[in-house]
Amino acid sequence: MSPMSWVSPLRIGVIGAGGRLGSEIVALASENNCTVALRGLRQEWITSGTPDVIIDASHDTAFESVLAYCCEESVPLVEAVSSLAPEQIEQLATLGRAVGVVHAPNLSYGNHLQHAVLLTLAHLLRDASCGWECTIMERHPTFKRDRPSATARRLARTWSDESGRGVSDVAAVRGGLPVSDHELTVTLAGETVTVKHSVTDRRAAASGALKAAQWLVTKPPGLYTMTDVYVSEKEKPNG
Amino acid sequence: MSPMSWVSPLRIGVIGAGGRLGSEIVALASENNCTVALRGLRQEWITSGTPDVIIDASHDTAFESVLAYCCEESVPLVEAVSSLAPEQIEQLATLGRAVGVVHAPNLSYGNHLQHAVLLTLAHLLRDASCGWECTIMERHPTFKRDRPSATARRLARTWSDESGRGVSDVAAVRGGLPVSDHELTVTLAGETVTVKHSVTDRRAAASGALKAAQWLVTKPPGLYTMTDVYVSEKEKPNG
Amino acid sequence: MSPMSWVSPLRIGVIGAGGRLGSEIVALASENNCTVALRGLRQEWITSGTPDVIIDASHDTAFESVLAYCCEESVPLVEAVSSLAPEQIEQLATLGRAVGVVHAPNLSYGNHLQHAVLLTLAHLLRDASCGWECTIMERHPTFKRDRPSATARRLARTWSDESGRGVSDVAAVRGGLPVSDHELTVTLAGETVTVKHSVTDRRAAASGALKAAQWLVTKPPGLYTMTDVYVSEKEKPNG
Amino acid sequence: MSPMSWVSPLRIGVIGAGGRLGSEIVALASENNCTVALRGLRQEWITSGTPDVIIDASHDTAFESVLAYCCEESVPLVEAVSSLAPEQIEQLATLGRAVGVVHAPNLSYGNHLQHAVLLTLAHLLRDASCGWECTIMERHPTFKRDRPSATARRLARTWSDESGRGVSDVAAVRGGLPVSDHELTVTLAGETVTVKHSVTDRRAAASGALKAAQWLVTKPPGLYTMTDVYVSEKEKPNG
């Protein structure tokens, strides 16, 4: 079974189409009978018609242009830039009143699984009679600028909210192979439980971007997350 | 906060009291104001009265004697031997009609957490539209005879039952430091999620044995698991 | 700097040209101005002239044909099939009297590094006053048939020869992402030293195959290893 | 064979005798027929005679007192405090003109092995024709104040000196079980080689401290390292 077997023909726009993630999305879209109707490159945007949905895989510097385009053309947005500032995330919420928006700082299904596992652990350890401590470590290649990653910060925030106690450390390493590792370790007396999500191929993220795009075009305006996308996909009768 | 702060004085019997795990249980019991009223050694059982509960941390060769003692003296049993044969596990169920029995092939809290996480992952992946594969790897020092471990086999069985599909491999390594590693890896396209439970100190298991013993003496006859012990502990108002 | 910058135009033959490794070698050869003059596929060999060197990346079932071809046409051979039987390895030695042969059950540079590190550790621990134990673990995807891998067996054999004492265990796991992991762990009292070689992209092996081919065409008849290739490359003035 | 079988009766002084490492050294010394003639505690030093050698396992705040004592009493020093300032390390060199001094920011044999392996890798990669990058990651429990650890900084410095190029990152995580992990990763195109040293029991360091003390009392004045201790031990006929 092809992972994309449920993707119906779709006209997408990809901002950052020449970048590491964007070029994977373009390649995967072509393999799955999607049309890339808009390619946002650093110098210019090349368009052959209005797309059904925009996937933003560029940098936060393109954010204003992306927002303006989606607002004016009423095009839904999968926002995959992970380094947005808090004000920019608020602007996403505003856009979500007009069109569908998926805020997706991490697109991969593995991250969805890791987040679900984190919830299980945090709920079990909340008010537990035994002592525990939690640390988070993330690794990305040297070209990644922000540290720690948005994904690591989100894992730490969820852990704190759900377990009732903050993590001891959120550490970042810059080096190694593409793409990324995120590791959460719970330490008890004389034992540890570690949950590690490793991505070695950007196709994992590109596949999530297309799933989000496909899902979003059927939804009313609103601000959504990848959890909404993946939970909804799971609930389909033909799952 | 001491991890054993809720342990009220208890009279325990420890079978295999001279072994790796048994001697840790005896030591931890003493530190927590429990009396060790019976010590089962290879040559003889030394007793200073009938204990409130027996913890069996010996080998399957002692099983018949342990069963006979608990049955005749009506003493509840925490059965921690991991290499029991299927018939022996049936005998535990029979004993459970007369007294309380916890069948505990793995005593540690970390294993409880790993098992709960496995359930979360298996349920998310059941009928998932994406491809996946699951493998289990366990490591114990060279003196461990059976391979793979009872814990690894149980993880594999639960995975198969709950996800609807069996694991690809259950591999065992014999070597390295005490005590054990159990690692479950879910592989998706271009990414993995790994859940690893590492024990470095046998106190993790000894602590579980005492918690099970303390819990069991308040329960009616029945066959219980460590999940019952840990879930119940969590539900206590002062948990 | 391109890793292949020193590759001069070369006419290669690739046996198993349609397989996982073979197709990577063909692709990398094209990117580096090599001509693929012979493609050995399962059904037939397609040739456009005699190559300067053959790279065998197929199965042991093709071995007789490969050997016969190299012998008759006097073409040097990079033999990358890892599952050869002892008699087949002897036949390689015989061929090595007529033409250059690199026996390369593992082509990657990382394996060369891991092997060198193993020698350092084994020599330090030979006759050491402290106790130690060594284990080897390897992982390959589920389609890998032989277990443990030829590389793991070679690491174990070298460890035994150089340290004076055999390894405790050589374990294999089948599952996970392409390509492979090989992990050697030395356990001391209360501490471990682990050396892990992970390959995530078959290009690592393909690159080694081309380096071996390039090197081999300048050498007299003989039976060589990848150590010869990599050590020699290091000694070049412009290395 | 006991790892300490070669230790002849020795009168040692332990500064920081009540600390995590110091108390392990005291315990191990007793098990090996050494006399602890001086115990340096936070409040006072308790002495029953001048020791043959001092092991300093305290904090840098005690450094002046330790130095003065060794100088006045002409007692050799194993200096195991890892957070010394550069000026303090210079003072060690000065003391080394009068008595034997082992500067031992890391006492364990596993660190000695890891350092030797690092040299092997750095020499192989110096001027290598392939691209590479090196990162170092260390982990210590939350109570460790300085980050990164002295050991990680030393590994990075040696790597830079011996390979001709600096490491990309030296990252630190604070959390997890005692005692420590130090991990060096070399990344090549599509593959990695990782060398990890994990310590789970402070006895590994305590054992190194006693070996250094035993070795030092036979040596002339000078400033030595743990490499000197371990290399020399290896060269003994009955090594």
C-alpha cells in the first residue's frame, strides 16, 4: 500500500520550494498526482493558477507575504516554519478566522506518536508516589540556527502542563546526519525510560505536509494542529 | 520523600534470599522496618514465624515448595521468577483461588511505564494508513540463561494483540552491565520511534517487590499483576 | 570538495546493477563521469564493451559467472557480496594470482574506522589487569537473510585474535531503517565503552566501491582488502 | 581475580572523604587493605598520621589547603577535582617539582580507552580526502554545576589538536542516573561512528584513584596524568 494512496489530485503551492523540505514536498507531490501550481522561491514566486492550499516550508522572513497571499486569495495554509515568533503565531490564529490553517512546527507522524507517548507518561507520573525527573535532548545538523528546537520546547511545555512539574533540562546538539533526533528521558531510582524519535529522511515530513494539505481543503476555517490531522485520519472508516 | 514512606511494618518471607534480587529485597526490607521472618536459601529455609506474605525471587526449581508452603499456610505470594513454564503459571491461578497472588515476571515501575507506552503506540498504529514495523531487543548480562527474556516475550505478545500485527523480530544480547535493557522500536518510512527501559540497579525491582507485598496483604484471594499494583497505588488519595 | 573529486574516468561493470547497492553504484558512477560498460541484471548481462574493473554487488548465486568472466577477460574484481562461502573466498584468492581482487564484504569508510578502533581497544585490553567482556550487536532491515552479518563475524574474529579472548555474544536484530548498525561494547567494572557504526545511506557503500575500483586498476594482481584501499588513499601526498 | 589484587597496603589520605566519590574511595580502600590515615571533611580534617599519598576528591575551594599540606609534608598528590582553574593547574605543576602529582580530572579506565580511541580516529581523519564533522555530547546528573565537563573539553581539545580541525559542538545535558556519559560522534556522508563511554558506578573512578595512588608512591617528583598510570600498568610484566 502506498502511504499516499488516499491523496486525491490537489493543486498545491509550496513556499520555499527550492529548500531542503520544500523540494521534497514538490517531489512527493508530483509522485502522487498533485499539481504544484505555485512555487515560492527566494527571488520570486512562480505561479500557474491559484492553488487549493499553500504549504509554507520557507523561513520566517517570508511569513508576511505568505499571510497576505492566503488572506487575499482565501487559500488555506499549512504553516510548517518552526521558528515563528509568538506574534506571528497570533497572526496565524487571526488568519484562521477566514480560512483553514494548520500550524505544523513538526509535520512527521513519528512526532505525533512521540507526543502521544509523552502524554501517557506524564499522566502516569502526575502525583506519582515515586521520585522522577525528566530531561529532553534534541539533535539537528549544524546548519540549524535556533536551539533548542521548537519541537523540543513544545515537548517540554506539554510535559510540564501534563505532569505538573517542569523538565530538568532541554539540551541541544548541533551536528550529525540529517534530519533530527528528539529524546525524552524519565529517570527513576535505578532505572530510566527513554522515548526517542529519529528522522533520517525528509520524506517523513513531506508526507505529513501533503496529508495536512489534503485534510485541510475539506475543513471549515479554523486554526488546527497536526494532531487534528492525524487523529482525524485515524478515525476514517477505511483508516 | 523516601520511595518506601508508605510501607507499614510487614513480616515478609523471601525465597532466594541469598541471590542477586533476593538479597536486595532483604536489604531494602530492613531499611523500611519490615521483618524478614523467612529466608529461603538454596540449602534450607530459615524461619522465625509465619510471614504475612512470601516474595519468591528464586528459580523455577523451588516453585513446587513455594506453592506448597503458601497453600498450606495460607500465605499470599508475590511470584517474581520470570522463567515459569505455562503449567506453573496455571498452578499460580489455582493458588489464587485460595490466597492473593501477584504474578510479577518484571517488578520494576519502569517496565510498567514501558508497557503503558506500548499500549498507546499499538492503539495508534492499529489500522493506521501508513506502513510500520516493530522490533524488540533485550539485553541482560551473560549469566541470564533464557533468551529472549520473559519481559521481551510479554511486550511482543501485547504488541501483537493490541496492534493487530506481530513484531518482526525479538532479539536478545547477553553481555554488559547489570541489570537489563528492553527496547521497542517502531519503524515508519524514514523515521523511528524507540522506547527503551534500562535498569542499572536491582533496587528498582526490589522496591517493586515490597510495594507488591504491601499491596497484596490488603487484597482478597485472586491472581493479580504488577499493573494492578501500580494502577491501584496511583489511585490512592495520597498516591 | 566532492568526495569523488579524484575519480578519473573509468569504465566499470556492475553485477547486480538493479539491486539496492548496485543501483546506487550505477547512479554514483554516472555522477562522477564513469562509464558503466557492463550491467549484470538477474536475467542477463548488458554490455557495451569490456570494463576496466568489475564490481560485484549481487548475490552469491552469480559468483561462478563473475569469476569466470574476470578470469577469461582478465578484468580486476571488487567483490562486495558479503555472504560468500569459505570455498568461494578461496576461489577469490586463486583469481588474485591472475588479476587484482578486492575482497570487500563491507565497503564503507566508517567500517574501516570502526575496525581500526577495535584494534586499538583490543591491544589495550590484551593482558590487562582489569576484568572485561566484549559483545557485538548488529542490525539490518528484515530482508537481510544471513545472521549475524559477515561484518559482525569479522569484528568478532579480529577481536578474538587481537585481544586474546573471544567475545561473549554476537547478536543480530532484523528490523528498522536502511542500512545497518554494528555496535561493539566493552564492559568493565561499572562502566562501558561502546563503538557504534551506523549507515543510513547506501551511498556510503557505493562511494567505497568506486574508490576500490579506481584504486584497483592501478595495482598488480593480488588479493586485497578495503583496509589496503583506505590506508593507501590516506598515504597519497594530496590525500 | 580482584581488580585490586596488586594493591599493597598503603596509607592514604582522602580529601572530600564524605562526598560521593570520596566515600567510594574510602570504602574501596578498606576492602583492599589500605589504611585511610587522613579524612578531609567539610568542617575538619581527621588524621591518624601522615599518609603516603593524598587523593583529593573534594571541590576547588579546598585546593589551597590541599596544596599547602602536600608541599609542607612532602606527600604526593592524586588531584581528582575536575573544575580547577588554569592558575590552579599551574600550581599543580609547581608542586610537581617537589613531589609526585597525578592530575586526574577523569580517573576511570574507560576514559583512558575512549581517549586512545579518539586518537586513532583523529589520526585516520587528519587530511582525509572525505568530508567529516565531529561532535561531543556529555551527560551528568542535575547536581553537576560546570558545563560542559572538564572531560568533554579535554576530548574536544585533543580532537582539535590531533585531527587538525575543531569539533562542531560540545553539548551538555544535565539529568539522568549517576554517573556520566561522554559520547563522541564522527559524521561522514551517510554514516556515523560513535564512541560512547558510560559510567554507572562511582567505583570505576574510585578504583582508578587507588591505582594512581599506588603507582604514584613509586615515582619521582613530576606532574603526571592518568595516561601515565594506565600505560605504565599495562607494561608491567605481570600486567
